[in-house]
Amino acid sequence: MSQYVKYDCKALTNEETLLAALQEMGWTPAQIERHDTPVNLYGYEGSQRKEKANIVIRKHNVGSAANDIGFVKLADGTFQPIVSEY
């Protein structure tokens, strides 16, 4: 099973800028979920993972063999990317 990697990325501090960047990369607003309370991410086989995120792009929007991509809002206000190493 693939593992999620959490990146230390202190530059992601503004949610609107992050959302705009994701849209610039090709995802539509309908493909980007926003949650006040973090929700679980899912692996490529559809299994619920322990990792949670506030901003989520579900695997079916990423690719057929992909996992969800997430960004969790940390206590300091930054968003930490959570991406599968697979």
C-alpha cells in the first residue's frame, strides 16, 4: 500500500491563493473540496486512510491509479500538502 507524504511548506498561508493555484493547474472549483473540519483521504483502491485534509482533490479527479491529494490547515495557519508517494 502506498504511503502519504506530508511536506513542510510554510509558504502556503493563504487559502484563496492555494485554491487559485490549484485551478491554474487545471482543477475546476467543482473538483476541489473545502472543509472547515478535516476529512479523511482515500487511497487508490478506495480505502479510507488515516490522513485528513481541509482541501481535497479526490482520486477520480487526479487519475485512475491515484490517491486523493490533500492540504491540511495547521495550527499556525499554513497548509501542509499531503500527497501519496505512489
